[in-house]
Amino acid sequence: PYPKRVYVLEPVFPVFVAGKVWVINGEKQDIEAVMSAGYAPNFAIAPDHSQLYVFDTYWSKGFRGTRTDIATFY
């Protein structure tokens, strides 16, 4: 991690497609990574910047059916 890194959460709400978390180098204005996320995801950074957390929901039938909540640690 460094101070000029930018994290952009793209929730694509209310569209029923997976969202994304974009990691952008603010100094070079380059995309460093794109992490997939589920429907209306949440994103957090550990206080010591050692990990990234994405909390998301997936539905077995798009926007209905069996709900699965996932926490992904990067």
C-alpha cells in the first residue's frame, strides 16, 4: 500500500450483475487490479493496510433463489 493508491467500488446497483473494486495508481493513473464482487458489495481496508476485504452476495437465480454471502480477503 502507498498513499496515492485509490480504491473505487463499482456496485452496479440496481443492475443484477456482479460489481467490482478497481485499484488505481493515483500517481500514474493506471489500473493496478480489478477484484470481482457480488450484488451491491461492500469493501473495506484493514487498519494496517495489510489486507483488503470484499463482502458480497450472490443469488442462485440472478436476483432471487438461494442467497450466498461471501467475505473475500485479499
